[in-house]
Amino acid sequence: LPLTLIRKPIQNPFLRSFLFYVPYVTLAVMTFPAIMNATQSPIAGAAAMVIGIVAAWCGLGLLPVSLVCCATVLILEHFIV
């Protein structure tokens, strides 16, 4: 609420950087536990997260990464765990 009362642009580079990354950190903090608890086995969730990070790092888009993660969970929970 205090930031809505400020009319001038924020000049402090540290504060601007901090405010820029707040939504990303909030999303990560909310998503990470959900990834681990959404599956029957936390091992399958952790493996899907790691494989998804690697797939995204290699340049795959959102849909291919999510499909790879879903396939990872399906394979691990159905056949291995």
C-alpha cells in the first residue's frame, strides 16, 4: 500500500531491482512446494523438476518442457516408484 502512494518514479537502483524480482521470487516460493507435493512420490516431483530445468535451459519452450515433466512423472510413478 505505501508504494501506491508514491507519485514520483523510484530512483534507487537497488530498490528498483528488488521490486523487479519480487513477482518472480513469489511465484517460485509458491510453485516449488506444489511441485514436490503434487505427485504421490516426492522423488518423481523432484526428478520432473530437475528434468524440466534442464529442458528449459536447453531452450525448449513452455509446452515441450511441461510435456517432458508430465512424461517424467508418468514414467516414474507408473513404472519405477
